[in-house]
Amino acid sequence: MDFRFTPEQENFRKEVREFLEGERKKGTYETRCDAWIVGHDPEFSKKVAAKGWIGMTWPKAYGGQGRTYLDRLVLTEELLRYGAPVAAHWFSDRQIGPSVIAFGTEEQKKDFLPRIIKGEVYVGLGMSEPEAGSDLASLKTRAVEEGDHFVVNGQKVWTSGAHSFNYIYLVVRTDPNVAKHRGISEMLVDMSLPGITVRPLVDMTGGHHFNEVFFDNVRVPKSSLMGKRNEGWKQIVAQLDYERSGMERLMANYPLFERILDYARETKRNGGTLSKDPIIRHRLAELTIEFEVGRLLIYRVAWVLSQGRIPNYEASLAKTYCTEFQQRLAAAAVTILGPFGQLKEGSKWVALGGMAAGSYLIAPGYTLQAGTSEILRNVIAMRGLGLPAA
């Protein structure tokens, strides 16, 4: 099999790198880990939009370019490699737009898709609840029909970017009298509506991107309903494949990977560099191989999408492997740095210490968000291997 990219794709990768290098030299952004989820910078997103790099796989009729999923993967790989601040548009580009294309009305497509492509609409995900995480179908947020509106009451949790986004893709229960996987609907809700309260959740690093979102008698127009009423579960399952299979599951902390390699090559110890230490050298070689395996798994998902097939078990396989790689990378980084990883000043590697410590503290969440590894292994077993349900 030929794993080489086409000349057009290689030229596109070069174009993206030149853009990112130029913006970094201007001081537009600083490279950081998890920038796809914490780097909320609408002005940078507008620059990406001006290049035509949001919604690039979407139909031309709605402002997209009709390019391939492999083209988009080249783009996202480079954005993550450079740790660019793309959180403002990431969710909208990754899964909200495709969901609107798949399930939205013609009016919704004409309204939302061009505005997302221009970098004007930023959408968060209103899925998880305090008692409905892995078992999302147990959600309790209710939407009750009342005239031309739904009246929404409930709570969402771990809602990334809710304090910054202007819309939320909300999963609600519209029929409480049927089995839990039925009676669920989806809607695109304007975050400026009365009755919506956002409360910050600060993580172990002291950072704030998670939130709780409360809905108190929020009147949502019926035109906000996305897809068919009470059939939202089928739509969620299709949407999660986009969420789980992106390059961010492998490269969220790639800047740490790159810098820990540089640190090992340049740091002297016992008459040589750390990279000559057989234990450290072996561990870094393992990580490099594991990274390339994860990269191929994600490109496999893009290839499946390009064939018009839903990459259900392939996405679960890629997400499980890649997020566990990220945990191993964070653990290896703090081990190699040792106590130095806690230093805050006095060395050119000081930012690396903070980056390693931050990634290590965040790492447990990698295998929880977007579906736990336990749930995904069930998906792989049943839908990939054809094993019976437990």
C-alpha cells in the first residue's frame, strides 16, 4: 500500500505550515498543549476562516470547498503540531457542521453553515450531565412543547467553552414515557436566551474551560430542533464518530512531545546527553513508534469517511489507542524531567516543566471525554469484532 500523500496534499501541508510559522513569528499566538480545547481566540479563527480552512469538506452550495477528509486531516494535524489557538471554531468545524448537513433543515443549513465557515458562529456541546456521562441516554434535561417553543429545564456539565460560545448543541429529552434511548432530541440553542446560566469549573491545573450550564424555563423556538424529534440518539451516535476520531485525540499535547525530544538531545548528564541513556532512549523510541501507529489509525478513519462509510468501530479504536498514548507521553515526560518538571524559573526549559506538569494533571481526562475507554472497547468488540453484547 502506498502511504504517500499526493503532491497537492504535500503543497497544502507546506502552505499551512508557512501560515502558522508566520503567525507565530508575529506573536499572534504561543504554542501550547490542548490548544484545540483551551485556546479560544476568535480573531485567530477568523484568520483561519479567511484562508478557507473552516468547513473545507462541506458542500460548495453552503460555502464549503468539497475537499476530502484527508485534506482536512492534513490541516488539523498541522494546527495541532503548532499548538495553534483553534478552540473557538473546533467543535463547529469538526462535528456541528456535519450534523447540520446530515440532519438540519434547508433553512438551518443556509443559516448556520456559512456563518460557521466565516468564523462567526461558535458552538459548544451540551451532552453530559451529572448523572448521565458514559450512559448519556439517561439524561434528564427536559424540553416540553409549549406553542411555538420548547421550554427547557435541566443541567449540563463538562461543557467545554460554554462561557465563550454563542450557541450550544443541546441534547434533551422530549418524551419521558418511552425507553431511554428513545424520546431524545437535539437542538441548536442560542446561548443569549433568558434562563441560561453558565458556571465555571476549574480543573487541577487552575485552568477554566469546563463549565456547568443550567437551563431554567428557557424558551427555545421550535425552529431550533435539529433533525427528527425523538430520534436524537441515532444522530448522536453518528456525530460521536466525528468527535472521537480526530487528530486531537493523538496530538493534543504534541508540543510537549516535540520539546521533550529536544530536551533529551540537548541536556547533558554523566558525560553525554539524556538521549544516549539507554532507558530514556528506549522510552522515547517507543513513544515515537506509538505516535506513528496512532497517526495511521486516524488516517484510516479519514479514509473510511472518504469511502462514504460510517467509521464506527474504527473511530472507537483510534480514540482508545490515541488517548492512552497521550497518557503514556505525559507520564514519560514528567519521569524524564524529574523534579525539574516543577521548576518555574531559571532555565530555558522552564516552560517545558510547566507543560509537562500540566499535561500530566490533565491526562486522566483524555480517556474519559468523548466516551470512556471501557465503553469504546465494547463498541470495538461488538461492532468491530462481532462479539455478542454482555
